[in-house]
Amino acid sequence: MQQEKQPEYGPVVFRDRAAGYAFLTRSTATSERTIEWDDGNAYPVIDVEISSESHPFYTGKARTVDSEGRIAKFERRFGEGV
């Protein structure tokens, strides 16, 4: 492995501003902005639009599509066996 071609891998905070949720992990992503974490150290912070705290699938607020009604409408319009 050629070290000079590999991106730097280090601690980064990902923050979901909509949910007020942040987590510290390791990544190759970088940012000029920093945030002070619970341990007193400053880490680069990356703001994301959605995370497991705000995604409808993970929060249980997902809407289900009325697939039976849509299929019935399709069959009425185009007939069965199409």
C-alpha cells in the first residue's frame, strides 16, 4: 500500500442538526469546522441532512403506501392480465 496516496483516516463528528444528534467515529471525510466533544477535544464536524435519529424508517414514522388501491386502479384502467 502506498501511504502517500491514501487519504488521512481520523476521528470525525457527524452531526444531524435536524434531530440534534451527533456521533463520533473515524472517517476519511474532513472539514474546516470543528466541535468540542464530551472528552474536551476538538474534532472536525460534518453536518448531515438525515441520520438514523431522523430517518422515518428508523424512527417508526414511515408512511405506508396503499399498494392495494394502486393495483386495483391499474387493473381497472388497463384490465387484468396485462
